[in-house]
Amino acid sequence: MIRRRVYDVEHEEFRQAFRGFVDRELTPHLDEWEAAKGVPRELFARAAEAGFVGFAVPEEYGGLGLDDFRYNAVIAEEIGASGVAGAALGIATHNDIVLPYFLALADDAQRARWFPGLAAGELITAVAMTEPGAGSDLAGIRTTAERDGDDWIVTGSKTFISNGINADLVVTAVRTDAGDAHGGLTLIVIERDMPGFTRGTPLHKLGLHAQDTAELFFDQVRVPVANTLGEIGGGFRSLTAKLAQERLGIAIEALAVARQAVVGTVEYVRERTAFGRPIGQFQNSRFQLAELQTEVDVTQSFIDDCIRAHLAGELSAAEAAEAKWWASELQGRTVDRCLQLFGGYGYMSEYPIAKAFIDSRITRIYGGTTEILKQVVAKGMGL
């Protein structure tokens, strides 16, 4: 077993507590929420009460002040290991991806207004970057915000937005200067009940069926300029600055899924027999699983190094890209090869490996596709 030196005692205690929360609050309801294509809003409040939502919010606003990414990493690992990604990724989106924008960019008035709700799980968040014609290309964003006195008038649409249905606060990337591809982007917080802001029905996805994902539409939505998050024109810098943590979080969860797939498959091949003996005794099974175990352990060392670098403020965009594309590709091939060892049973939806197979495919796409991330790595090499 690989020797890890990332977490302290308090992080492992946090892990045990979150694992209990998953067993009590998520696993029993997973089938119901997958059918509904989303989780109830109340889940966020229950998670917050247990200390698993908004824990990085300062104590003065009702949070726990745990601004330590290792707590986020523990949750990501347990989500991956438990097989409840669809139900839990909304929580991870709130904590790992969106909350850091508020922590880094909110002014005093915004903190007083929003932080208590963010800490209590009463204000659910989303970030809206992707558009029908602009996926990984932030410079291609076409949703506009035109200044009208003390308001912005926002027009456009976004798609594939996690927490899109439940979200109360949507950090939205808009174009405030048509003449500047990068410097013309601004982040604006659009609130749930603003006139002209509508949502499509939950999107029908290949996997992660319990994950609330939706299209968002903005028809001349009037948003106070006071809802600008960070500097006007600073949206591109803010988005790219936070992508490293988002990608690292995805890598951590992807690797945990891969590791659990190996664990579950080892258990299965020890018990399943063919030709009079356990299939785990056949050389092909042994070699396949030995290779996968080695790849998972080697990758774990790199991911742990990335976590330490991130804690020190030293994780580069290229390193985060390496972690995300490699771990997500490893997740995909690990789950696929493990499913093969289950034979026909691996194709049955009641088996965890089958669910892992369909839920894993998105990891190579969201947070930056493998192809885009290889470009980031090459750029970091000076190419």
C-alpha cells in the first residue's frame, strides 16, 4: 500500500464523519434522486448542518473557517469511493468550484449579504461559463451584459450547468466589452428570482443521473452592478486562476473511483469461479489487476504531490492539467478493464462497476477536455 503523508488526524476524522453522512443521507436515496434527475435542496442544508457545506466560510459569517483544501480533497475521495457521485457532486461544486470565487472576490457588502446563506446551505451556487457555442473556449463567450445606470442588462444562455436547477446564486461569465476577447469578460452574480432568468428542464445525461444539470437563459435580466464579483473586465483572470483547484478536485475524485473499481474487482474475482477455480487465479486476471493497481498507486503519489503544492500556493496550471487529464483517463480505462473481468454481470446496472462505467465518462470532458488540457501542458513546456 502506498504511504501517504497528506492528511493529519483531523482530516481523517472528517473523512469518517463524511463517510457516515454518505451512508445515512445519500446512498439510501440514490435511486430516487437519479429518477428525479436531481437532489432536493434540503440536502445542502443537512450537509451544512453536519459541517460538509460551506465549511471554508469564515466563522464570523457562520462557517467553520476551514480554508484548507485537504477537507475538500477528503470529500472528493469519499465521493469517488462511495459510488454516489451523481448525488454528491452538487455539494462538491458548491464547495470546490464556486465558493472559492466568493471567498477571493466578494467585497464586504457581498460577504455580509451572501456568506451566511452559503455557510448554511440555504444559498446554493453554480458557475455558468459554458455556452452552446463556447465550451472550453472562454474567449468565445457571447452572453452579454450592457451597462444601464446602476444595473447590468444580461442577455444570452449557458448550458451544462451543474446545480443549474437548484442554484440561488449563479456566478455568470458575461461579455462587457465586445472588443476584448479576454479583458472583456466579467463575473456577475445572477440571483434565482430575477425577472428574465429562466432554466430549462434537467438535462438527460448518459450518467450522473442524480446530478442537477441544466440550461440557463437570460432575457434582458436586470442585475445590479453591486452584484459584480471582482473587477469589471477581470473575469478571464478570475476564471483561469480558479481552474487549477477545480481540475485537481476532479483528478482526486477520478482516482478514487479507479481505486475503488480495482478493490471491488479483486473481491469479485476471488469469489467468481470458471473452469473449476476462481477467475482471479488466471494469469490474465492477475496481470490486468496488477497493472491497474500499480497505475493507481503511481498516480496517487503525483496527485498527493499536487495537493501539497496547492496548499503551498505553488500548483501550476500545467501541473493541474496533467493531474486532471491523466487521472480521468486512468479512471476510464480502469473501470472499463475491471468491468470486463465481471463478464456479463458487469453489464448489469445493479452492479457498482456498471454504474461507475457510465458515470466515469464525463470526467474526461468537464473541467477541460483531455485535448484542451494537453494543450495547457504543452504551453507550460514552452511549446
